[in-house]
Amino acid sequence: MRALITSLAFAAGLLAQPQVRTGPAVGAVIPKFSAQDQNGRTQTLAAIAGPKGALLVFYRSADW
């Protein structure tokens, strides 16, 4: 019984924590930007987005 009460108290504490915003919401319009690609060329969001939008993946390798 004590473990159940502890578990419920812990779960309630997790639910009470404010959510951290990590980026734009799904479907939100993000600001225009440009960045360099792996070849040093400047790319814009408009240049890479297709008819369904774009998926950007930021990857940091171990050799940076």
C-alpha cells in the first residue's frame, strides 16, 4: 500500500510539472531563415521546401 501511495505521489508530481517548449508547434509557420549546408552553400527554407513542406534534421557528429 505504501508503494502505491508513493507511486501515485510521484506520478502526480510529474503531471504537475510545467511543459518545456522545445520548438514550434505542429503546423505552425516558422520564420524564414538561411543556413549553410555540409558543402558550405547557403540554403534557404524556401529553396528546400517541397509541396508538402520540409523536414530538417540537425545532426552533430562526434568530430565537431
